[in-house]
Amino acid sequence: MLLAQTADGSAKGLDRLIDAATQGNNFWWLMLFGMIVVVTAISRSMAAVRASAREKTRREIAAFIAEGSMTPEQGEKLMKAGEKPEHC
């Protein structure tokens, strides 16, 4: 096994794995894969934050309507303000 430690506690297998990954074209493939993983994680996190903020705003508008400080028409107008047009 490549990642197994030897009897004296050194990680020679890990060193061999790192050497193999950083030689030739393997390094660039590894970098490309890493960049794809990072970009995907960031975009998914941003989408989750955006969805959470949108839901919080909807709840706050609903609370204003429930307490009577805003009409349902005003609330509907606010909720539709940030939406993209359907025809695009």
C-alpha cells in the first residue's frame, strides 16, 4: 500500500505518491481537478447563501404583512422585484 508507514514511522509511501503526482503532466491534471473542486464548492456555497437570504427576506415581508404595516400588494411587489423576467 502506498500510504502505509514503515516500521520506523516514516511515510515513504506518501512521499512516493506526492512525487508521482507532481511529475510530468500529472501535476497539471491534479491542479485542474483541484481547481474544479474548489470552484464547484464555492459556487454551491454561494447558491446556498443566496437561497437562505431570499427565504429570510420572504419571511420578513410576510411578517410585515401579518402585522399590518404593509399591504399584500406591496409585499407581492417587493417579492417580485428581484426575480428575473420569464421570457429570458
